[in-house]
Amino acid sequence: MSAGAPRSLASSGQKSIQDICHPLSAEESALNPGSAADTGLILPNGTPVDTSSLASSSSLLNRLQLDDDLDGETRDLFVTVEDPKKHVSTMETYITYRVCTKTTRTEFDLPEYSVRRRYQDFDWLRNKLEESQPTHLIPPLPEKFVMKGVVDRFSEEFVETRRKALDKFLKRVADHPVLSFNEHFNAFLSAKDLNKRQGLALLTKMGESVKYVTGGYKLRARPAEFAAMGDYLDLFTQKMGTIDRIAQRIIKEQSEFLMELREYGPVYSSWSSFEEDLHDPLEGVSGCMSNCSSALEELTEDMSEDFLPVLREYVLYIESMKNVLKKRDQVQAEYETKLEAVVFREDKKPPVPSDVEKCQDRVECFNADLKADWDRWENNKRQDFRQLLTGMADKNIQHYEKCLAAWESLVPLLQDKQEAEGETS
Amino acid sequence: KQDASPPPRVPCKPMPTKNNLLDSRQTKEKRSFCMVEKGTSLLKKMEISVAEAEKRTGKNAVNMQETYTVYLIETRPVDAASEGTNPVPDSLWRRYSEFELLRNYLLVTYPFLVVPPLPEKRAEFVWHKLSADNMDPDFVERRRVGLENFLLRVASHPDLSSDKIFYSFLTEENGWKETVFETGFQAKADSRLKALNATFRVKNPDKRFAEMKHYGDELQSVISQLLRVRARAADRLYGVYKVHGNYGRVFSEWSAIEKEMGDGLQSAGHHMDAYAASVDDILEEEEHYADQLKEYLFYADALRAVCRKHELTQYELEMAAQDLTSKKQQREELATGTIRTFSLKGVTSKLFGQETPEQREAKLKMLETQIEEGEELVKERNAECEEFVKSAWVDIERFKEQKDHDLREALISYAIMQISMCKKGIQVWNNAKECFSKM
């Protein structure tokens, strides 16, 4: 174990907040005297380091509440995104959504709020969260840009898909033990007019300290678990890319098949026009083909509108996750370098510069936050993909069920012989 | 006089029976026109099948080495099976060109019948997976089925089934070709062919035949369109299913980097593979439907041929009648001395003087003979025409009913096939869904 590597944190287990010591506190050093000596960060007089920083206590909170399945009793903040409406002005046309909040938290002035927000506002919120909570993984937003001409931004389906994604985003922030207390989030939910320029003043202490971490420090050894996260994200991105390509290819092939399918109807119809006995059966087949065409059209549209966007969100999101990992590396690197500089000084006696202490603090909080959020992300990812893939299966099942119904209703028509058949002779 | 059981309906390929609606229809006898068989259909006495196909090599007419396929025709008396003895069937090998020879013979000998068509000479309306190569085993297999179908159609036809050349095609391996040529049908074929290819106009076209010909044109056009669309659609559908197989692979790779999600993904991937593989059976069954359509595409041609031959018959009658009329007119002119029609002879005789009474007498006599012959010819041709119309119309009505029945059955089995495909699709995706829900 190299001199600069931070100790892995004690597991919080089932303890309450009050019972858990800050990693830098004196009590904990009493529990692990050996490791304390290694780092050389215990103050010689035994006094505990200031633990009142927002970052450390919040990271403790973060480590505790890993379980997403909070029962209704413990949840005190409920958020929904609903009621999309179109706004037309001379300059632009856009959609707003109603954001409803119900809460018992004292951080909010009122128990209920209802405000209208547009996508831009959600985007602002996410950026602010990323800025002010750099040690956390911020949930993803649906894609900002959509190709004009390919997708209708004002179609019911597109708006609904977006609404669902925005709703999921807010719910995940609301359920996060740290992010949900963020003041930007509060403003987003409660302010009548969102003054987006007032962001700068609301940076958290941790945010501020991490924000000014300079790069350029070399990382000695990335801890295995974070290295594993990075590797996983790379592989995961690859797989997502492949799945995206496959889904697109399927949609393309289905669209081309649909083009041919659409040709069948008219041909059978024109055939029926010069047949007597076969007129009804052929018309029936023509109608059936039309039904199958519609069903297939719906399937391809659904896949384009519901499936692909969610996949893409994940790929975008992973980029931001990787950035968080990089930042963590930088914070650790700075700490290690500064620590080394101190260790190699001639006089080992004097109190450890608070600069190095701050660095260690940052590293350990960052690691804690990231670990907790990673576990949260894993859970969410599992949920999201279970939902996404089950949804894909459902859409395909529905498509086949529609076609099945069409063909099954046709068979009796085909088998039914007209009583008037013998009249021609 | 009515035959209680109409000639057996011959399916292209043994098909699963759907219901008994068909049988009940047959016993109703709503039509006043009855399907009297001229002689018993051959199929009541004999089982016929094209059992196998084999490749042969040999020297052709210009002494060059060639590879060709031969088909094994097996025949067995119907009673044999019921006796329980199950003897070895009689068999002989024939190649496609011999089938063609048989059909050409039938076409010339029974021009008033809608002669069943042969399976296509070259693979048309192919989609990418099907080979257009005549030697391709799938093509050969489908041809084998088509040839069997052809034989069964002929054997169940009220008139064609009693043809001796047809019978010896099925039973005499050697010398059959010579027997056919001995009938002298080639000569008839050549002259007819020449006449048919020539453009001619009929003065009083028979409305019914004209309508039938038009119907044949339309049927041919619409089935061609349908087959073209089908070929393109088959290509696309193949692509859709096969790409899903890629999900199988990527889910497998993905599952390797997951902990809890891994098992669900892996098993779902297997279902995606199964889905991708299922398209081969689907398209094979669809091919069967395409073959049924193709038979009627070629039948449409046979129908048009009958109409065309009728036209020719009528044309020849009209020509004979016209010739007779003109000869009669000439006689009248000669007798009365008045020239009603313009003729070079008339002009020259005016210019160079009249003929002698002896010459006139000789001419008149010749004309009388010609008129007599002409009247005989017209009577003959008239009778031919009437006979043709009568026989052709009987067969056309028979064909119409067969077509309506067969195409309806084809549509039903197509619908049933689609239903089966949908059910399989639902099952596969339900399986996959179950795996996803366990992720």
C-alpha cells in the first residue's frame, strides 16, 4: 500500500448518523491507530478536525440511503411532471410542462407548488447540479436536440416520451439524499420565475472546493473499484452503441418491408375488381394487408420514439459519468502529490498543513459520494433497461397480436361461400 | 345422367384439410351444367407421383457433354394399396423436355381445352436467397412437385386423362418419343403456330371469348405484379428477422459485464436467435403460395391460348365464307356479263376484247366446282367452329370453377400460414419478455 493512498472508509452499516464518525475525527483514529499513523494526519494534540463541512456530512448521508425503495413514510418530497402545453409566440413555438411538488420539508416555504417549466429549464437545472455537486452522478435528461424533419417535436408521442423522461429525471433527483436538498433544485420547483442568472451564488462548499481543483497532477494508482467503474463504462458504451445500431437497422429494414407490404393491398384490390366468386375473398385479403401495414407502421414509430431516445440518453449520460470519474482522479492525484511533498520534507515534526488535510477530506468524500451514487446508478440502470427491453418486447407482441386478429377475422370470410354462386348458369 | 361425384380436386401439394365446408358444397349440385366425365378419370384407377429427381450427364444432339435432371415417375394401380399387398410401383425416368413434348402434343391435339401448365422453365420472381440456377437443389425439388402436380391435373381432366399418348408417357419408357412424332402432330403444330403468330382480324368476334381473353390478360398481369411484390417483400422480411440475430450476440457480450442483469440478458439473447432462425420456415411456406399463384399465372396463358385458337378457327371460317361469296359473285358477273367488282382481268378484257364463249363456259364450270368445294369447306369450318365453341366452353366453365376453388383454398392456407407466423412471433417475444423482466 503506497503512502499516499487513502484508507477505504469504514462501512456505515446500520448505524444512525450520530454514531458514525467523520473519517478525520479523533474517535475513529482511536479505533484504527495503525492506519492513522500511516497517513500521519492525526493532530498531535488529538483534537478532532472540523467536521462541520457540508460535504462530509452529506456524504455520510449519501452512504446511508442507498436503498431506492423508500417507503411512503420516509419520503417527504413528491414531484411530478405533467400536462404538456404548446406555446406559440412570434419568436418561437415551444412546450411547457407543469411541475407539481408536494413536500413537508422545512427547506420549502410552502407544502405545495405548481410551476410551468420548459426543457431549457430542466437543462439549466441539470447543469447547475453538475456544477454544484461535482462529486455526484446527476441523473440524465432526454436528448436536447432532435433532427427536424425526422421527428415531429410537437407530435403527441414525442411530447409524451419527453414528459416521461423529464418526470423520471426529477423523481430521481428528488429521491437523492443529497441532490434533493440542492438550492437550485428548490428554486426550480418553487420559483414563479426561474431567474437562471442567479446560479453563481449557490455553489456548495464542496462544489467550490472541487471546482478549483487544478489538473496536471499525476495519479499514482487508481483504486481498483474506480478503475473497474471506468472499464465497465467503456465496455457498456460499446454495447449501447451496438444495440443502437442494431435497433436502427431493424427499423430501416422494417420500413422497407412496410413499403412492399403497402403494395399488396392495391394489387389484391384490383384483382378482386375483375373476379366474381373471388371478389369478396380478395377484397378481404386486401383489407387485411392494410391492417398489417398499419400495425407495422406503429411498431416502427414506437421504436423510433420510445426505444432509441432512451438508449441515446444513456450513452450521453455515460460521458458525464466519466467526467466525474476523471475529476475524482484529479482530486486524488492532487492529494497524493501534496502529501508526498510533505512526507519528503526534512522536518517531519510540525502540524500537517491544512492544505493536505483538505485534500484528503475531498478525496474521501468524493469517493464516498461516488460509490453511493454508483450503486444508485446501477439500480436505476437495471430498472431502466428492464423497462426498456420489456417495452420493446411488448411493442412487438402488440404488433403481432394486431396482425393475428386481422388474419383470424379473414379466415371465416374466405371460407364463406355465397349462396348466389350457382345463379350464373 | 349426372355424375354424383365430380372429378376429384387435385391440390398442388398434400395440404392439411381445413374443414368440411368444401365437401358439403360439392354435394349441393346447384349448377344445371353437370360435370359429366368422358370416360373415367385416370386417377380413379391409378396412383401417380413424381417421386425423385436425379442428375445425369450425357451427350446431347450436337454431341456435346451436358448435365441434366431426370425425374422418376411412379405409377401404381389404385386397388393394389387397398388389397394390402403394396407392390413395388412401376416407374420410369423422364426429363423436363419430355414433359414439354407431351404438353405441346396435348395443346395441338386438344386446342379447345385449357391444358394444365408445366412448372416454370427458369426460376422467375426470385428473391435473393432463391437460386435462379436450374441445377440448384431447391429449384429441382420445387420443379419435381410442379411436375407431379401437372401429371395429376392431366390425369384428373375429364378429356385429357383418356389420351393414349399421355398414358404411354406414364408407362412406356422407351420409344415414347417416336410414338408421339408418329402422330404427326408436329406438322399441325407448325402450321397452327405460324397462323397464331400472324396478326389477323376477326370480323365478328365472339363476345364471350373476347371477354375470356381479356380476363386471361388481366389475371396474368395481376398475378405477375403480386409475385414481384412478394419477391421484394420476402427479401425485406428476411432482413428484418436476421438482424434480430445480432441482438442475440450483443446481449450475450453485454451479459458478460453485468452481475444481476446477466442471466436475463443471456437467455433473452437465445430467444432472439430463435426468432431470427424462424424466418427460413416462414419463407419456405410462402414459396408454396407463390408456386400456387404461378400455376394460375401459366393457366391464364393456357386460357388465352384457347381464345386465340378460337379466333383462328373463326377467322378461317370467315375467310372460307368470304372466299365463297367472292366466287359466287364472280359467277354472277360472268353469267350476266356485268362487272360489279373491279378486277384486273375485267379491265384487261375490256381493253383487249372479250373472251370467247368457250373460254367463258370453261371458266364458269371451274367456278361452279370451286363454289361447290367452297360450300363444303364453309360447312366443314362452321361445324369445326361450333364444335370448338361447344367443347371449349364446357372446359372453360370447368376451369373457372377449378380456379375459383383452388385460389380460394390458396388464400385460406396463406391466411392460416400468416396466423401461425404471428402466433410464433408472439410466443418468442413473450419468452424474451419473461427473460427481460427477470433482469
